[in-house]
Amino acid sequence: MTNNIKRHIKLLIVMAIVVAFLTIGFGFYRNLSAGGEETYKGLKLFTDVIELVEKTYVDPVDTKELIEKAIQGMVHSLDPHSSLLSPDDFKELQIDTHGEFTGIGISITMRNGFVTVVSPIEGTPAYKAGIKAGDKIVKVDGEPTKELRQAVKMIRGAKGTEVVVTIIREGVNEPIDFNLVRDVIPMESVRSFVLKPGYVYIWITNFRDNTTEDLVSKLEKLESGKVPLNGLILDLRDNPGGLLNQSIQVSDLFLEKGKILSIKGRQKNDAKIYEAKPGSTKRSYPIIVLINGGSASASEIVAGALQDNKRALILGTTSFGKGSVQNVETLRDGYGLKLTIARYYTPSGRSIQAKGIEPDIIVKKRFIDKKDRDGGDDGLTKEKDLKNHLEAETDKSQDDQKRSEYKKDRTGKPKISGPKSRHGRLMLEQMQSDNQVMRALDILISHEIFKGAKG
């Protein structure tokens, strides 16, 4: 067999693998035929490189793994939010956007080389057993924990099954074993706190399948109380976003009419306008929305919709600036493709891509206590800092607005300041030390006083 024939066969094999990764209906074949000879030449060059790497690289290589990484590099070079999702990453994304998972009920992170508990979720097996924030998980079922993803896989499992979690705790000499039974863990994305009678704080941590439902439940309970609501503080700080439909529905809860959002993409079917619809409950009380550099995507949609419709006052610092929409397609063998398909625009036609939502009132300092908490948001990475970020399509006059400069984070993700835990109870002391919350409360109280003043 000649070298040319071998190369042709190799090309066909590589194309078959690429098709296996990227086929979405018949879209791949349509695009391949449209590209014609140039596409074929590009794949041939790709095959030549693969062949050289296989033959001459210093260590043996896995061809499928190389192609996967090549596809990832290709897609990720388009913009920071497009990516090829491995089967594990795809499953994690699905779990994160749904309302529950099975496990023991803890939020964990890597800290100083240890898998560390951020906080147990109230009412879960971990919470009831006495696992605490700061506990270091060193073993699961006797197996050492070395990586975060590995620990998550080991801890999660079918409802009713047992798992032994070994932790080391500061001040305790010996490791502690917790024998736990896994259960369905609800992922709470809406939390509330009554700051004082008539004034409520609601924190939306991200936008999941059940966010609107949970928010309605909280609001109805608060609105039916003995004291009428005189003001709402809606906290979207450090909210990375989530499901588009949930941000639309949350916005609609506070709007009776007007545009919420418009989307424009390359394909006509990607263009859409979302309008507010009158609801069964009219919510006329004043709203202040808190944002910062960690407020991205779906949280920016809500802030922009309420700001442009003059329904809420926006307080804090400039948001992240992610004004694009991603669609996730299911590929073969459990893979997924997250691809940017459109830009979105606020009701007034603003594109916040790489710009962000500008607050009506800028309050930079978040915490009063500087000894053990971050005093501001000036270190937060924004969309405009990310490599290959999309540019906004908007009037040039808007580009002249002043922007604060933000330090870059090599991970390309927003740095999170403020409360480290998404779980546990909200405490009055925590609220009182939050300068932005207290400033918002003062404004709401002042509004009520002036409203009742007689000339």
C-alpha cells in the first residue's frame, strides 16, 4: 500500500472521528460541502500533523484525545464561552442547571491543597451529621481525595446508599469518620431575609430550572404578611447567570408591560423579542437591584430589563459584561457543544457585551469591616478582560463612557468577593456589615418617608 493511499485512509479515519464528535443532525455535512475544497485541504493538513505527532513525538499519544483537544482549541478560540464539553463536564452542567442532585449536601472547594467544605446545606445528611464549614475531606470510603472533581464523583451516588466521609477539623487531633446515607439534595438558588418590617432582602445566587418558582413562593409568603412590603432589595451580586428562560420569567414578575430582552444572531430563527405580560399579582413596591463585577449573563438581563423599564434602581458596581447567548447541543458519546449563537440587547437596545450594566448609584465598598473581608470589587475580572471576547454591536457614542479598570485573572472567570457560602442561614450581623445592602435599605426607607410627606 502506497503512502498516499495510507494518508487518504488516515484522512478518512480522522474525518470519521471529527464527525463523531461534531455531528448535530445533518449540519456538519451541510457545512462541510459548503466549504468545498478548502475544508478538505484543512482536514488534510490536520491529518498530516496528527500523523507526524503519532510517529515522532517523544511519548506515545492517544489519537482520539489529541483530536478532542484540537476541537476544544478550535471552539474555544471563537470566544471564551464556547467549548466542547466532555461527558463528565456535560453531566455537571446538567446537574448545575437542574434543581437537585443526589449526595450528602455540601458545597466544597480546593483550599491549600485540601478538598474543603465551604458549607453544609441546611437540612441535608451532612448538615444533620455535624459536618462544618472549614472541614477538610481527606478520604471518601477509605480512598484519599486528591482532586475536587474526583471527590465530587466519590461523594455523589444513588439515593439511600451509604458513604463514609473522613475529615480533619481544626482543633481536633484525630480524623473524624462520618457515616452518611445519600439523599436527594435540593439546590437552593433563592434566599430571603426580612431586614425590618416591610423591607425584604432576596438573594438569587444563580438561575436554575426552579429559580422563578422558588422566587414566587418567597414573594407570595412575604407579600401575604401582616406588614405590607414597602421595598425589596434584589441581590444579584456574584450571580454568574444560568438559564435564559429563568431570567426572562424573573424579570416578568416585576413588569406589567414593555420589552424585557431582544436577541439577534446569524440565523433568523435565533432572533427573538421577549415582552413582559401582565401578571395575576401586581408588585408596585420599589426595588433596588444590587450588582457587581461578578453579576453576569442572566443576572445582567434582569438588571438591564428592570433598569431600562424604570422599574428598579441599580446599585453597586459595573457588572461583568457578558451580552451573548449560548446554546448547548448534545453530541455523540455523551459529549456536548456549548456555542455562542447570538448577542442580546436590553429593552432600550443597549448591548452590554464587554461593557456591563452601569449602576444608577455607584457604591464600591461592599463591607464595612476591612479586617477580614474584601473592601471593594476593584479586583473583579470582566468580560472585556477575557481573551477572544466578542465585541459589542452598538453605537460608538456608548464606547466613550468611562469604565473602571479591573485586574485580570488568568482563569478567565469572575473573581468572587463577599460571602463565601451559598448555603446556611443569612444572619442579621452579616446584613448589617454589608455596606451596599445598608445603603439600599436607607434609600428605600427614605423613599417611603418622602412618599408620605405632605407639602
